[in-house]
Amino acid sequence: AQVSITANSTTGDFNVTASVTGVTTAAIFTLTNKDSVSNSGYNQPLFYTSSQRTIVTINNNDHLIGYLPPPTNSVYNIPVFWTAPTTQPKSLQISVGDTSDNVNGFNDNDQIVGNGYYTYPNGQQVPTNPVYWSSPTAIPSKLAVPANIRYAVATSINNSGQIVGWAYNNSNIVAPLYWSSPTDIPQVLQTISSTRISPNFIGPNGNIIAGSSSSMDYGYNVAF
């Protein structure tokens, strides 16, 4: 005998019992509903900062990404990865040509996205390229960007490897970006007239949440 069971919208554990006349022992199965939409592993729903570390986010495997304070004679925080909240952090490698890296998004496969930073001689720091770590021990690679882009940022990656972010073009206009994979040429998403849209989250099914504003100071969320 067999039966198809469809999950409902309530998260938690559920027991399923199968029995047949004449058999004294029933078969019991335990099923679990997970709230994948609010899954903390897709972006950065929390920031925890102390004098010792900054936690950007934690995934469903209890792995974490964040920063350690800059070492002596440096102004750059160190991007790091923890295999558990109680373990010692491991430093991530910095992308070639950049002076530091931000870690912005993280998924359950331990793939990380962020952006590089470059420091000019006058001390000004600007983002450069969106970057991707295939694992916490990998050398980060630069994601592709459209033509005429001044700099770009990758903000979120889901478990399918889809990535979102945003970029400034040479006309100082914000372009929302979507990569179907880390090796893909990004697609520039449609925008709302006279607004700046900056995607900051991509869910398991490719749904996107972004910030939208008519200026850089005030905004609201929109969904794609």
C-alpha cells in the first residue's frame, strides 16, 4: 500500500501511522515541515557584534560567516568562517587585486558571496567586484558584471546557486542584478520608474526581495 502526503503550511514535526487489520504492530513515520522561505541561511537576517567578532549570518548547518577585528597596523576586518558557534574561526582568502572583502550572503552548501574593496591612497574605500567563494577554503572568484559598471555587490545566494546583487553604472544609476549561477553572465532586472532597486535576498524558489527608494536615504521593500 502507498499514499502521497502533501505538506501543509505549518512548520514542525508530524507523525503518520499506517495500520492494517490483522497486524498488531503499526508503522509510524515522522515527517518534518521546514519553513524554507524564512531560512536564515540565504542572506543576512542578523548581525551580532562584540569586541571579538561580528556574525553576519548562520546557515541551517550551524555554520557561520562574519568578521574578526583588524589586526595590529591594519584597518581591515578579517572575513572568517566558523564550522560551529563554539569553534575557532578560519580566515577566508581575499580576492586578487582587492585590499579587503565583505561577506554578504551564505547558503547551506557553504557557498559565500560578497564584494571586494579597494582603498585609494587618500584612504577612500570603494566596492569593486562582486565575489564568490565556492567553499570557505577556496580562493574567491570575481562574478561577471554587465558592461559600463563602476562597481557591483553580490548580496545573497540560495541553495541552488542563484545570486542577486546590485551595481552602479557609469551614469550613477543603480542596476539590480541576478546570476542564475556563479559562472553566469548576470541579468539586469526590471525596475520601477524613478526608483533605485537593490536586491538583498533570494529565496529557495528564486523569489527576490529588494530595497527600493527614490534616493539613497529613504526606501521600502519590493518583491519580485
